[in-house]
Amino acid sequence: MSSRGPYRRHTPQFRLQLCHEIRSGAIGRRDAARHHNLSTNLLQLWLTQYDRGELTNEEAEASVVAEYEARIAALERKVGQLTMELDIIKKVPRLRLVSDSEISSIITGPRPAPSDGGAK
């Protein structure tokens, strides 16, 4: 048994348009199934939903709105993350250009003052 391809999702707009074309006679069921590589059972399910009025423009529009809302939520999360990062960066004091010895003293701590060898 061969494996099938990746699971596909079809937009409500596509389903609605395809069912409309089939019901209006612009394309036949077999031609539609072959052209779009669809199962005849799936196509029949869509046509049944279309005939019952379950596949409507409102459903298609709701699907698009839901996709937009999900995208907006993801972008809002990203904006929040970037805002927090910017706030953290603003709180860190600005670094001035320093020499290598100053950098090493920042990393290792201050060096003790050189002693004069015990001579007074």
C-alpha cells in the first residue's frame, strides 16, 4: 500500500466555488476530481453540504476572519516581546568606549594598588 501525500486543507472559498461550478454545469464531477486531485467521496460530501446550504459565503468569510484574527494575535505577541526587549535595553546604562584594561578590570574586578615593596 503506497502512502498518500501530505494532508491537505481546502479553503471554504475553494469548496464553495468548486461546488458552484459543478452544480451550474460548468464542470463535471469526474473532471473536477481529476483536475484538483480530489477523492470522489470528498467531492460528494462537499456537494451534499453545498446542497444543504452548509457551505455558504458566511462560512467562508468567517474562516478568513478567523485566520486574520490568529495572525493578528501572533503579531501582537511579537510586538509585546519586542517591547519588553526594548525596555530592558533602555534600562541598561549606555556603555562608552573603554580600553582593554578597563574591560578586564570590569570582568575580573578592580586590581589592588601596586605596593612599593615594603619600603618606607
